[in-house]
Amino acid sequence: MWQKYGQHFLHNESVLHDTVRCILKLAEKENIQHCTEIWPWKWALTKLLLEEFKELDVYEVDTSLRKDLEILTKKYQWMKIFWWDILEQETWTVRGTLIVGNLPYYITSPIFRKFFVDSEEFSWWVFLIQKEVADKIKSDAQKKSYLWWLLNYWHEVTYEFTVPAKDFSPPPKVESAVVSIIKKQKKNEVDFWRLQEFLDAIAWLKRKTLKKIRKMRKDQLSHFTLSNELFWKRSEELTWDDIKKIVW
């Protein structure tokens, strides 16, 4: 049943404890008392979280795990299990929560959009994701993708550490990484919807210069300011200061 959802199970105890240390470091820094885990699967991380948090919500989509997970609720009465898909969740009872999880690769983008683009209700996350994605979204990435701009508009993304494929069962074909994500305290000066409109116009053209892109997307870019000083930059090389000039 588990492989139906494309999950790879982290079995390295050292990595599990390192992940919990990242979670606790963020929780202590931000004074967070409540934790929410999504897609716990074989609950290896869940058991460690239960020792550290006195308020833990778990969202699980696979109801075949009901018997095993509910054994934990008898021992840890402060644990609550919600048996539905987190992507279908529309209302939330707890907003001041730290959200953690080992995300299957195919669900990463939908999760990001739900929590980081379509919602402003949450502020802190620690996720185990594909390393390639982690490299693309970390705040200090040199080359910026569409997803980078959307996530880093409101958040700071920190690449914590790499997790080798051998630490999972079954091992995936790629490495993974733990990232922590915190909502920025200072509001971004760039208009988000104008930014998204600009990104939509230049999508899939990240390696072309803005001069070439303007010729290719003349109609879509007619109401954006592409000055001569930016002509020779590729879209993946732009900075926030450049974006401000373009979408003002």
C-alpha cells in the first residue's frame, strides 16, 4: 500500500535525529509549541516528535495505517490524527504550528503551492525533499527558477543537509535534502501578482537574455519595464532589485 503513494522510507536513525534537531532549533528560535506532521508513513519521525512536542497533529492519507497509528494515540494522548489528504484541507484549527514532513517527490510542488503561494496562514516548515529541488529553492541559489521566485517572495529557504539515497528503503534514484522555511518578517516591496504575471510571460526562457525574451514575448511584456541595462541578463540571473525595476 505504501508504495502506491510513491514514498521512500527514511531508516537511518542518525538522519532522523538530525532532522529532529533542525525542527527543535526552529521551534526554540520561534517559540513554537505545536507541530503538524504530514504523511508520516512508517511514523519513524512521528515517534521522535512525540517525545519533544506536547501538541502534535498528524495528517495521513493512507487509512490502511489506521490500526498502527491509533496505537500511538493511546500512549500519547496529545497526538491527533486526521485521516484525509492534506491537499484537500481548506480550514485549519491551528495556525501557529510548525509543519514537517518527508514529501514524496510528485507531491512536493502541490504542497509548496498550497502552503507557500495560496495561503498566508503558516510561517514555519521543515521538509525532506528531493535534493535537486532543494538546490533550486534555497534562498542563496545563484540561478533562480519560477519556483524560487514564488517561494522566496515571502520566505527564507535554508538548505540544512543532504540525505543519501541509501538511507531510504527502497532507495530512490536521487539524493534528498532537509530544508527549513521561515516566513519573512519584512513585507516584500514587489507586487506579488505583477511578479507572477511577469514570470508567466518568461516561463521556460530562463537561459535566454531579456532582450531576446522581449522580442519573443512582446505582447505579454508590453506593460513591463525592460531597460537597456537589463537586456543582457538572463531571467535566472535577475535580482530582487532588477525585478522591482521591471514590475514597478
